[in-house]
Amino acid sequence: MKQNVEPFIEMIRDERFQDALETLNADPFLATSHAEQPGQFHGVSPLHWAAHRNAVELCERLIELGADVNDSAGNWWLTPLSWAADAGRVETVELLLKHGADVDQDAIAGTTALHAVAMGGSSQGSRDPAAYQRTAEILIAHGACLSGRSERRQTPLDDAIEYENEYVAAVLRAHGAQPSSPAE
């Protein structure tokens, strides 16, 4: 039976993870559903929100029930890995990579999870600098491309500099990342 996924996603967004697990166990179809409401979050999956909220147990259950770790059906074409990286969610990033998330899958604008952690979400990395640093380290350890460019020709280091995310910029530099040259 197909159930409306929006109330389920709202539970996750509101961090009511136990309620979400109970709802998911009652209707496993929700694991592979996508938001249908128009707007900026159209097409995102419950796994996107669970990854962003660092709901590790819920992410694990969603994946067990068939959620795609490389799903990019949302309007921004970002993966759950990018959503987790954007929020500096170390545990969820590790879980998604363990389950085969593509570390360099890019969005419609050419950004990857490493770009997302470099931008540092709404806090520009200042909410929890250590988590953003650790997330960048994990992505790099899993082979994230340091020189990948977005449609704006920005590398992850360019994004970290632009968004004043000095902690991730330091990690990127320590691994040999270079800013793009203005002439490129």
C-alpha cells in the first residue's frame, strides 16, 4: 500500500526517529519513496533527510529496505552523502560510504560531497568545525577528488575559501589541494 511519504519525512526532519522507525517498519515501501510536494525539496528521499539529521539507525534500516545510497532524484540532484557532508555528519557519511555511496557522484551543478563539506552547510562549518574537518578527511580517505570542479569552475578548496570554512580549507591544503587559478 502506497503511503504519503511527506508525513514520514516530516518525522525525520523533526528528529522523531523512534516514531519514524516504527512507521517505516509498518510500511517498508516508504524506504524507496520520494517527496512529491512541489518546492525545493521535491523528489528527495527519506534517506536524504535521515542522513542530514545523522539518524544512523534509521539510515541503516532504510538501506536494508532498499533505499538507494546514490539517489539523486531531488531537485538539486544531491545524494544522501552530499546531504550528510553538508551537515558535517561523520557517522552517517561513514555508513553511506560503507554501503557503496559514490564519493564523487556530482549534482546537477557539478558539486560533490567534498564540495558540500567545503561549503559547510548553513553554518559554513562553524557549527562543529571538528565534525566538518573529520568529514572532509573521511571523504578524502575514500578517494574524493580534490580538484573536481563545479559548473562555476570551483574546486572544493575554492568553495571552502569562498564560504570562509577555514577548518576544511586547512584539511584540503594538507592533502595537496590547490585553488583554481583565476584564468581557468
